[in-house]
Amino acid sequence: MGFLVLGLAFAILSPAKAEERDVTGEFLFGPETSESKACEAAEQKAKQEALRQVLGERFSVSEQLSCREGKAGTDNPDCVYNTFLWSEIDGDIKQAVRLGNPVVDKTLGASRCVVAMRVEVVQPDTAPDPSFDFQVLLSSIRFREGESLSFMVRPSTAMHLAIFGWAPSHDRTTVTRIFPNTFDTEALLKAQQDNPIPSEMGGRRYGFQASFPAGLKQDFVDEYLIFVVTKRPIAWLESYAFEEFRARIREISPPDKRVVKRSYRIIN
């Protein structure tokens, strides 16, 4: 799959420095989850914590949803794995090693695995442009079947927007562009204004709707949105393989882009 860029707008980044962090990850699990899978999930949590420590506000608590479900309060391992992949969209891990063996505390109802790790997180060589920023507001972060979703985007200056959706409960390997689309073709946002998505005109022709996967026996599923704004237009493809999308985002230098990630939950 190829990537299209208009003109010579963006620089390809050279290898960047890495910062090292010693972190721990904890995973609570019930009898339906194996010890090995639980400790793998604890490892993902540790890596996510390293990304948060090094990259700061990009992984704020407001962007995370709890992966705990059920009366026992145990974690959902698929949710943990998905949130780690999602957090790594615009953050790279150079190396990660376990420090000693996992510590497993087995109790009735909910056991616990704790993993200690040393993680190297890649830091970009250049910083984002502080004057090039935007805010995103979702109509809600929790939905039931058939409820409508909409977004409001307020940019600091004129910028070009693309929104991508990732629904790992359906397809973990594909990221799909949901805006701009056939019904909403104008990707240039107006500065210092609330830009609704769908737009006022586009909303008469289409909308976004929550849909819980048929046959899935879970309390909830999480879906993810990636809002990417750039200083110049990019001819984005309609869909990308997950790793290709990550590579495409990394090709754009930090001063020329902003990436905001949001998640929402669909309740069964």
C-alpha cells in the first residue's frame, strides 16, 4: 500500500534520542484468563506508563478508559492490548525488557500479576508548534446501540483535518478514514471557531452511529478516534494497515502536525 503526499510539505524524520524509564504494570484477572496472558497484559500496561512518563500530556488520563469490567473488577486483556497499541500511534518504544520475573498474587475471584520493566521511549528531535493546536469535544464517551456520535473541533488557526477510526473488536489491523468523506469534503477548518463534524450541510446526508458487535459476549467494547491536523493538505488514503498508519504519522514532522486521540465505549 502506498502513501500520497502533496508537494514537499513535510520532512522525513531522522532517528531520534530515547529516554529510559523503570516502570511497573499491574493486571487484575479472573479464572477465565490465563496467568501468561495476564502477565503479557501487565507488560503492556508498563509500556504504556513509560510512554505517559516520557511524552506527558499526549497520554493524559482524559484520553484513557478503564479496562475493568464485571462485578469482580477484573481487567479485560483485549482492552488493555488495544489501548496500548492506540497509545503507541504517535509514540515509539525502542526497547523494553522485563526486570526479573512477574509477581503473581493468586486469590479467589481476582488474581494479580505485576511486571517490572525497563523501557526506552523514542523522543522526537523537534518539538510541536505551540501556536498550532486544536481542541476536540465528543458528544459523549459512552453510547448504546443506535445512538448518534458527533464531534466539535476548535482550531487555534486554519488547519487541515482528517479523522480516522479504529474498531479493534471488528478489525484490529485496519485504520479507516471517516472524515473527510463523500458527504463532507471540506477538510480545511476555520480558525477560532467551533467546526461541527458532521458539518451542518453534511449532517443532512449522513451521520455516525454506535453499533455493538453482534455475537460478542462482553459488557462493552471500546472504539478509538485519531484526529490529525496538518498545516498543508495531505491526500490521505481511505484506509491503512495499522502499522502503515503509524509510519505515515511519523513521516510528518512535529511542527507541521497535531494528533489528538479520543476513545469512546459502546455498552452492551
